[in-house]
Amino acid sequence: MVVLEKRRDIGVLKSLGARSRVVLQVFLCEGLLIGGLGTALGAGLGMLLIGILQRYPFVRLPGDVYFIERLPVRPEGGDFIAVILAALTLCLTAALYPAWRASRLDPVDAIRRQA
């Protein structure tokens, strides 16, 4: 969406001499920044929920169906790191194609098509 919204701006930058590599790097950094902020917020909320569940185990399971009556919560550092790395990898991968398309944009065509 950002590439579509910034089409004219990309055209102006490229007509002023910005190389395709620079445009690609800008959009990859923006995608990684947005993904990093979302990942940090999600990890923080996840840790908060784990802390609440450890202190106040309000999720109860039926004892006649399961061997346990409360949901066990045991945070593992390796699991957090794996999920964070997977989320950042997905964000970077999702930003790669639009960034590549933005870097290949013809400046004249981009400026001409949007008024």
C-alpha cells in the first residue's frame, strides 16, 4: 500500500537521481520498521498475558475431561526468540516484492500517471 501511495514521490526521487538500490533499501527498512514495532508490541503483550496467567490462573479446564484443572503456563526464552525471528523474517519477506517493484518504477511514468 505504501508503494502505491508514494508512487509519485518515488518518481520524483528517481528523477532527482536516486538509484534503484536506494529506493529498495528505503522500502525494505520501512517494512522492517513497521514489522519490528508490531512484533515488539505483540511480544510485550504476550509476556504481559503470561505474567497475568501465572499470577492469576483464570483459565480453568474441566477436571473430568483433562488430567489438569488449570492451563499450565511456562515461558521459554527460546520460544520467544524463535517467534520473534519468524515474525521479522515474514515482515521482511512481505516487504521484499513491493520494495522491488518500487525500485523498478519508471520515474516519467510514475509522475505522469498521478496528478
